[in-house]
Amino acid sequence: MNVQLEELIIYGSVALLILIIVLIYIGKMRKQTRIVKKKIELSKLEGLYEPVSLHPVVDPNTCIQTGACVAACPEKDILGILNGKATTINASRCIGHGACFHACPMEAITLCIGTEKRGVDLPHVNPQFETNVRGIYIAGELGGMGLIKNAVEQGRQAIENLVRTFDKSIPADYDLVIVGAGPAGISASLAAKKHGLKALTVEQESLGGAVFHFPRSKVVMTSAMDLPLYGKIKLTETKKSALLDLWNKVLTENDIKILERTKVEEVTTVSGRFLVKLDNGKTFYSRKVLLAIGRRGSPRKLNVQGEELEKVAYRLLEPEMIKGKNVMVVGGGDSAVESAIQLGRDNTVTLSYRGDSFSRIKPKNNTLIKMAMSKSLIDVKFNTNVNSISEDKVELIHTTGKIEEIPNDLVYVFAGGELPTQFLERAGIQITRKFGEALLKH
């Protein structure tokens, strides 16, 4: 009898312990779900829920809630656990490095472009990375693949494919022109050197492309890549600066020079070769062209006197490094407002906007900018345009015709961008709209 009673007590204690653990787990899961629900509601309110480019899609039937995808994502709050399954929270902030895709032990994540509601325009590219225009190839983000590792691989493969169809009898200044010096463009430049091609790489901004514009400490790569003329690079949790230093080192060692801060305005087909026109007026012929540009396009310029000065920029890098300056921010969208708010903490900031109010910014940004204005942290000049820029001032013109001079050290312009779609169409490349199509799946 005593033995049975002891067994009953032991089994009862174990059952109670299991019940307590289950209740704690359920309570924790419910709390987690409530937090994620609130984050999703806020994300929808701020316009961050819908993805704008490559993003993860979770199969709820395969997901077993390991949380590996959430932990692996360096951006944080892109994914969360809702009702025991992984789900997206701030999909529009995903930069597509694919850490979640590789981390999922159940292979429940697919990387997709576009959604059922929001299509994304992509150029027509065949498995050899060639467009419908024979001789023009595309690799990297423009083709929908934003992952650094995959962009590097695509750049290499594109070169491997195009060298098979070379016709040296066609007269040209170059064998190949590579447009863009991001991950795909750098890889392609090295592969072209490996194959002995006379190549020219042109970058409208700085080496690294979109990677160059990530914040200083941003993690940009989480898995190894194979770089032509260098070999396997095993990097994890790599910071932007380390990656840029590596690329600079490899290019220098192989005597490859990038033509930076030069924009390719137009590519046209002429007698089996390509006429490439630069924004500095120079033109030349190339036998092949590889487009390794981003999807964000070129920043729209103000076309005013002084815009070519070094103090004028179109993206804000490392705002924490800017202190005690007279700064002019131009624009009325979220990028302009967010930049003005960040800079207003340590600088004298003036925000110039041609409209009479902020009508297209997220509710949260609207609240923050009004607060900053009320505290005189930012001087907002509605109904104004930049008339000219000089070394120590900016001249604004009001809609009334009044001219106002403002002391200035730095100018940040957020006037939108010229989409690469127009550039592609002028070259004759077909564009297709994708609605939630998988670009990378297990």
C-alpha cells in the first residue's frame, strides 16, 4: 500500500510539474503573440508591413516554431512568432541577406519578390542571366536577388556565360562594360579579369553600391562566399566596413580600377555592339554589357547651381558622426523627415519642402516632426525650393518670390529617385511584374 502511495505521489508530482511547464509555455507563447500582434499593428500603421523587395514568406504548415529565423535575422523585428508560427512584422525593412532562409531547420522559408497585392517590376532574364537584348546581361539586386552571397555568385556566373559567346571580330573599345560596383559588379569585375577580358566597371556612386549606404555597424553578410581571383571567404556577422575593406584589397591586388561617381546614362545597340553613354558626355563601344545596378535607381537631382559641391549628399550615412553643423535637408517624404529628426539632435537643421504641409509621411513621423518643430529642434520652411548652394550658405526661394539665405555646412537631398525601369526600357529590355514569385526556395 505504501509503495502504491509513493508511486502515486511521484507520478502525481511529475504530472503536476509537466502541467506547470505546459502552462508556463502557453503563457509565454500568449504573451509573445500579444507583443507580436502589437508590433504588426504598429507596422501596418507606419506603412512597414508590406514588403517592397525580396522578403521571407513562411509556410505555416512546415514551421515548428524553433525561433531560429527570428534569432538569425540581424535586422531584428523583421520576423516574430505569432500563435506558435513565424510571421513577418516589418517586411519592408528586410534587406534580403537571407539569414532566416539558411537558419530554418525545417526549410519553411521561401524568399519571394512582390506580393499578391503589390507587384514588383523585374527585367526579363534567362537562366544564363542574359536579357531579351542579346549581349546585355543582368546580375544581382536588379534581377531580384539582393543577397550579397548570391549576388556575388550571379556576377561570376554571368561572366562565365557571356565569355562563351564572345565575338572578338566586332570592333569595340571594350570587351565588356559592367554597370555598378556592388557585390555582383565587383564579382563580375574579378571574373572578367580572370578570363582576360578588357573590361570597364562604372559606378554612379561609391564602391560597394547599396552596401556602401548601410549604417556603419550594419551586419551585411552572414554566410561564406566564393570571390573570383580570391577564393572562399568564410565570414560571419560581417560589418560594412570590413566587407568594403576586403573588396578594396582584392580589387587593388588584381589592378582593377572602378570608375566611381560616374553614371551610365544610356546603352543602345549599334551594329551588334553597344554604345555606352556616360553622364560626363563620353561615349564608347562595348561588345557586351552587364548590368549590376540596384533597384533603387538614381537619386533625383535639384539641378541648381552648387549642387555639385562635395557637401551635397543624397543619402544620410552615420548621422551620429555629424555634430555642430548647419544642415539643410530637402524633401517632404519619410526619408527627409527621419533624417532631419536624427540630425536635429546635435545640429542646427533647416528642412525645406515645396509643399505647404507634410501629407505623405507615416503617422509616427508626423508626430515626431511636429514635436521637433514645437521644441525648435528643426526649422521647417514650407513652400520653398532651393535656389542655389554655395560653400557657406543655401539660398531658398519661397513661392511668394522671396529669397532667403541660410548659413550652411551640409545639404541632404531626398527628392525621390529615377527608377532604373526607364533606363532598362530605353535599352530595349522587357519588364515583367512579379506578384509574390519565389526567387529562392529549398
